[in-house]
Amino acid sequence: GGVLLGVKGQGGVGFYDWDSGALVRRIEVEPKSVFWSESGELVTLATEDTYYVLRYSRENYLEAVQNGEIDEDGAESAFEVVCDIN
């Protein structure tokens, strides 16, 4: 389990809010595994050849919802790329 519900589909993974069921962000990476930090702030998407480390901001997500900045892929500001490791 993690801070968000992750749903893997063709072309990527979607992260959804547990409470509302709303799409937080769809990310165009097809991970083999997803690892959340204990704090729920960092998430790693592990593909066959790369690890993507992202920082999740619930505050940025809620702000985007309030400001109507949600598109078909969710809130762009909800996740920030920290690094990728090959």
C-alpha cells in the first residue's frame, strides 16, 4: 500500500486519491514495481532499466484541484521528479 492507489494500465500508471477516488496524476512509465517511502512523500517507479524517484505533494494536488488545474492526466504539480537512476 501507499499514500495513493496505483493502477497500472497500458502506457503508464495512474495514481488515485484513496478518499475521493479522483485521479491525482497519470504517469507515462510502465513500472514493474512501485515503492513508497515511510513518510509518503517519495515514491520510486522501478522499470526494467530505470528507477524514477518522485516527490508527491498533497498540498500541490489540492491547490490544483481548487484552481481548476486538473486535466485528463490529473495535476501536473502533484509530482516532482527528484532523479532517475539507470
